Amino acid sequence: MISLPVARRLIRIQRVLVRHGLDDYVRATHLYRPLRFLFYLSPWTWFARSKGATRGERLRLALEELGPIFIKFGQALSTRRDLLPRDIADELAKLQDQVPPFSGTAARAQVELALGRPIGELFGSFDEAPLAAASVAQVHAATLTDGREVVVKVLRPGMRQIIGRDLEVLYSLAGLAARYWPESRRLRPLEVVAEYEKTILDELDLMREAGNASQLKRNFAGSPLLHVPEVYWDLCRRDVMVMERIHGVPIAEIQRLRQLGTDIQKLAENGVTIFFTQVFRHNFFHADMHPGNIFVDVADPANPKYAAVDFGIVGALEPRDQYYLAANFLAFFDRDWRRIAELHLESGWIPPNARLSELTAAVRTVCEPIFNKPLGEISFGMVLLRLFEVARRFQMPVQPQLILLQKTLLNVEGLGRDLYPELDLFKTARPILREWMNERVGPEAFAKGLRDHWPDLAESLKMLPVVLQRAVRRAYEDDFRLRTQSSSVEALREELRTEQGRRSSVIAGAAFFLGGVVWLALGTPPDWLGWLCAIGGGGWLLARLRN
């Protein structure tokens, strides 16, 4: 049941859409049909429509009027140029750096309230005119009392209340989708909204953003590729964050970068390297890499360095998803369509009842045309998108943890291709992925994993004599029970043969395990063979004992 505040907000949304000439889209959307009566509740808006504006402008203006949640939605859409007409994508991109600011006086008051001291005591100077305004916060230039240049990020007043209300609206619409939309079981709208809620609420905590910035700075300490500004923790609160001011050329000013002699090809390739390093090596990636958040340090034009800001949205993947993504990309490089199909099944992204041959044929159908393009035109984001489209045919549920990655990947590729249209993502990304996979599944990784888990393994070794004693006792008890309960001599023999085989398996597992332990204790090379015997034998032994 829709609550009264949500119903009021839906009426408000409907009025804004009508006023900007977007009501036809609303009425054509079957998810809104249970609420179509709202269209008739605001006839006064029919005469106040936007005139003389393009459809992209009308959509942008409507989203700006509807507030932060909808601005964020438009920002996300602006990165999906594979799905949107160019005019709409171009207009929605303006949401990233042309959001109306709130007053500098209100910003000053909020800073003083959060930090508990007058601005004059906190800063040497504070510019009330904002440097930039975003949907959730805005940024002001300032200097510390010692003269260091900083930026002060201030949360928009009343933002938590506004977002809380709109999240309730989104949950209501997602509930309607789950009830009336046949695709909802696969797309899981309620889970998607829950994932989005987590992301947007994280953005409202500037202390969390400060932590994200510090983590990213630590990951790239000493790197020639990326500079992350320093955070001044003593001036950070939930509603206010102070960090080092970045001076650089905005990534969108490509002509200026060329005039300064920047190595554009290297800059584009470095952007791809930074992204794949974050995703696979650090498993912590900046997930809001639109042009307004990226600058270039051209102090050395031959070796340009990126500088990033706005760390409210970051992403991380489960190790399992990392592995399957890397393996999917590498299988695509090798045109191994069957392997891609197997990976989709192994990952659990596809229901296990799907036929491997049919899935392989579907993957081949969508991937071959992509692969036959020039390498400079192949998009990782499009590969991922097409693979998801294949999976949709086999009832793959939406993977919320991959949505952020896909959006960021398309964003990174778009930036790279805008800089250098001939950018060969394969050349840049393939070595990173192969090296990561070798480190992940090679002998060194295997040995490292064993070293990391050695305390647990050592504890298990202490229990081995007790486990073996119990196994032998259980085996004799089973023999006795079989002899006394079996009414058929032949059946008894068969059961005893089975039990004898089980005991032999236990003995063999124990032998391999102990042999591996002795091998390692003696220091006989190669070490990995000893580890293999110990782990393999131990695993086999435990599996047999559970049966």
C-alpha cells in the first residue's frame, strides 16, 4: 500500500514530467499504469509546458527539478551512450557539472555548525562562491591558516530528509515493478534499489568519502599514474570534508591538453591501466569517473599524471567475481566461446539447468561480430553488456555488484576514446589481466595461500590422530553392524567390499597427507609438490570421513 507522503511525491513527479512535456513517456510506461489516474489530478500543469526546448533539455530540466536522487539517475544514464540517443546523452552529461548551487552563506553556516568554530578561526580565507556544485554537495575554495590551498566540500542542507523521502518513492515504484512486471524476477528491482540506497547513503557521509580518498591515496602511493589529494582529518565531519586543492587541466579540455604538448596516447592508455589496476590488483575502484572528477597534471607533458576528486562512490568485487570477470575477458581475447559459457555456469550467474551447447552458441552469436571489428573499436564495456544480454536469455538474475563496475568501465572507455580514438584497450588491459591471473592461480599464489592459512592447517594437524582413531573405530563398528544386520550373505559381502574400499580411500588420503607433511618438513624441493600432496590428501581424507 502506498503511503500518503509517497503518493504526494508521485503527484509532484507527475506534475514536473507533464510541465516539461514528458507525460507521454509516463503514460506509455506500464509500470506507472496503476498510478495513471495521477495524470488527471493536475490539469493546471497542461498549460505550463516547456516550449522551444529539445527533448534532452526537457529531460535534464525535469531531473534537476525533481532533486538529487533523479539527478544521480540522470548522471548514471549519461554514461550509457550505448543505449541513449546522442542528443539525450550529451544533455544529461551537463548534470555532472551544471547543477544549481546553494548559497555561500548557507555553506559557511553549515561549516561552522559542523566544526563548532567560526570560519575565521578555521581558515585563512573561505570563498563563498562555489568552485563546483553537485547533486549532493558543493565545493568551496579556501586556505588553511598556514596558507595551504584546500577545498571544502559541504553537504547540501536538508539532503538526508530529501533523499530518504525519494528512496521511499523508489521502493514503491520497485514494488509496483515486482508486482506487475514479468521481468521483475530476473531484474530484481527491489534489490537494485537497495543497492542504490547503500550507494547514495554512503555519499551522504563525508567521513566515509574521506576514508575512501585516504585508501585510494595509499594504494597509489609513489605511483606516476595517479595523484589523490591529501585529506585533512581534523577538519572533516559527516557534513564537511577538507582536502588538498588540485590544480590541473580538466580531462574534458582535450584541445588545451594538446596545446600543452601532452602525450595524449599515453594519457589514454594510463587511464585504462589505472582502472584495471584498481579493479583487479587493489579491488577498490573509483566508481564515479565522469569528466568533472578527473584532472591532468601536465607539469611533464611527456608523462601526464591523472588527479582524481570526489570519492563518494567506490566499488569492490568479491574475489570470485574478480576471477570470473578476468577469465571472461581473457577467453574473449582467445575467442574461446565455450569457455565463456562454462564460466557463466560456474559463476552461478546462469541457472545450472542451462544447456552448455546452447549457451556457447548464443555467446558465439554476439561475440563474433564484436571481435571482427578493428581492435581499436572494441569496447570492454560493450563486451560485458553483450554477455549480460546473452545471460538474460537464460534467465540470469541481475548482479547488483556488477552494475557499478559496468557503468565505470563504460565511463573509462568513453574518456579514453575521447582522448585517443585509436585506443587499443586489448593492448593495454590484456597484460594486466594475464599477469593477475597468473599471480592468482599460479604455484606462488598457491603457496602464499597455504602460508596464509597455515595456522588453521596446523590446528587441524593436531586433531589428525584423534580423527584417524575415530575413523578406525567407526569402521570396525560398521563391520560388526553389517555382519549382524545383513540377512543375505551376498549382500553382506557387497557391503563389506564397499566398506573396505572406503577404508582404503581413508588410508590412501592419510598417506598422501602425511607424505606431503614429511616432504615439507625435510625441505625437499620443489615445495609446491609437498603442499599439493598435503592439501590434496587432507581434502580427500576429510571428504571420505564425512561419507
